[in-house]
Amino acid sequence: MSGPHYPDPKPAPFDGQGMPEAFKSPELIQPCKWDIDCGDDYAVMSTQQQSIKLRREVRIVDNRIESITTVENISDDDVPILWFSHPFFPLNASLTCGKITPPIINLPDNAGYYVDDDGMITMKSDYPWPKGLFQPIDIRTEKLSFEIRHPAAGQLILSPDYNVAKCPIWANKNTFSFEPFIERTIRPRETTSWMIALIAAN
């Protein structure tokens, strides 16, 4: 994996490195205090605030990394949530980021990205990448698969098990990232969960 400041060994905490995830809800009103359980091939992080219990489990299973998020609404009111994965991948020599399946509806006109003849979203070499570029992508609101061309690991597949609500791409001179969003409203006393997996295809 990579990151916006890679290979700096002490990246800015806000930007992160590797496979960070972002979670937003009006019920998260203060910094979370986490209980953490780690083993050789897994880590489980859990926390609770006034209306929700939140649990994230990251585990290695054969040729894949799985991240499972579970949210329980412990209140008597609906709780809206917005979450997205933000995995940072290293750049390859051709600056190809990845292909989305089913195919994207449209990549709006922009200064930094284009879709090549193979359907791969690719970074333009003449863009000033040190400043980075965030770009929304018009997608189908369904389960998507992301084919990633990794310079060392070969082909990777990023596979969410949920209908993706929206999916921008972000990149700078060190890394790129697809950001598949999920949006849900959790009913009172209801629990919901989802998973995103990173699979080594070869």
C-alpha cells in the first residue's frame, strides 16, 4: 500500500497510509475511544457513543484482506451514516489506476484523468500531481468491482459487498485511491454491516 506522503515513515495522521476508512454520523459527537484486540492475522476495533456501537474488524484470509464494519443503533431514533473506504495504492509506470465493473457511466471532463482504450482510468502525465486531484465519477449505484494494476503485486481486485452510492477518485504524485461510499439510515435497535475486500488476483 501507499499514502499521500509515502514513503515518509511519519505521515500526517489526518491523511493516513495504507487502507484507512472514514465514517460520518451526527451521532459521533466526540473523538472515539477504542477497544482494540489484535492477533497474528486480525485486528478488531470497537467503540460506543450515545446512539451507536461501532465495530471494525480487519483480517487476512488466504490471498485477501477483509475489512468488516458493523454499526448498531442503540437509540430510539433513526441514525444516518456515511462511510467510505480510502485505500491508497502505489503508482505504476503507466499511471493506470484501475477499471471499474460494471463500466462507469461517465468520467466528467477534468484536468488530470482520462479513460484509456481498455477502460482503465489513467492519470495524465502532464498534470501537476504534487498538488493532487479529487474527481467524482459517474457510476451505477450497485455493487462494483475495481481492478487495480499494482506495480509489485500484479492485479488486485477491490470488492465491496454493498451498493456503492458514489465513488470519486483521488491521486497525487505518490498514490491514488478509489473511494467507494455507502449511505444508510439505521432504524432504532437495528444492526447493519458491510465488507470490503482486497484480493490478490495473481
